[in-house]
Amino acid sequence: MKRFVHFLLLLGIWLLLTWSLHWQEVLVGVVVALIADLLLGDIFPLNAVKILSPVRFFWFLVYTVTFFFYVIKANFDVAYRVLNINLPIKPGIVKVRTKLNTEMARTFLANSITLTPGTLSVDIVGDHIYVHWINISTDDPKQETEIIVERFEKLLERVFE
């Protein structure tokens, strides 16, 4: 059943990308989706279909808006630090803790941190993420976690767990 759902998801993506229902393109889409599912079906996350829930999809949209807000805010912060030569920068690697349990949720969190300018996820070990931060403003691990992780973590928890 899981493979069939993945097949339908891949076929749906193919049809959205081609934006055509001509029989030739649908046939090629079926073949490509079948081959992709057979070759790559084992690496699909087990609970990836959870995102199709309307409530989870809503929270994913909220996460997306929140993510873009923080990306824009971080872009201005990094640009200000680059343009202001008197502003001190204190880079370093911090260890933050996440409450997320699934691999997909942790991967989304790490990617969100990396895509936000000024931070870069270096490694995930257990429930900790090592993050290179452009300006370490505190030495307290709890405050570091609040600043870097919690803004995305609460929303990702509603989406993936």
C-alpha cells in the first residue's frame, strides 16, 4: 500500500510539472513514477504521507510563511553586519537541543537553520544539532536553543509528529 501511495504521489508531481493530460505524457509519467518508485521506494520516509492531512498542510503553510520571514530578517542582519565594520562578530559552533523525534522533522529543522543566513547546521547527533552561528550572543545553551531552534521547531512538530 505504501508503494502505491508513493507511486500516486510521484505521478501527481509528474502531472503537475508537465501540466498536460495528453495520453503520451501520462503514459511516460506512469513509467517514470513506476521506475522511480521501484528504484528509490526504500529511501522514502515511512510517514511522508502524513503531510497530506489538511491540518498538517495548514501548519506547513504557516511554517513556510514563518520560515520566509526569518530568512528575510536574517538577510538584513547579515547585510548590516557586513556593511557595518564596527559591529563585532563572534562566530562559533553551538550545540542546540531539539525535541523533534522523526528523522524527517529533524532534517527539515536542520535545513531551515542552514537556509537562514548567519547559521549553518554542521551535524545532527541524537537530539542535538551542531550549528555554526555568525554571532554567538549568549553562552547559555537554553537561550541558544530558543534563538536558533524554537521558532521552527514548534511548527515542524505540528507538521511531522
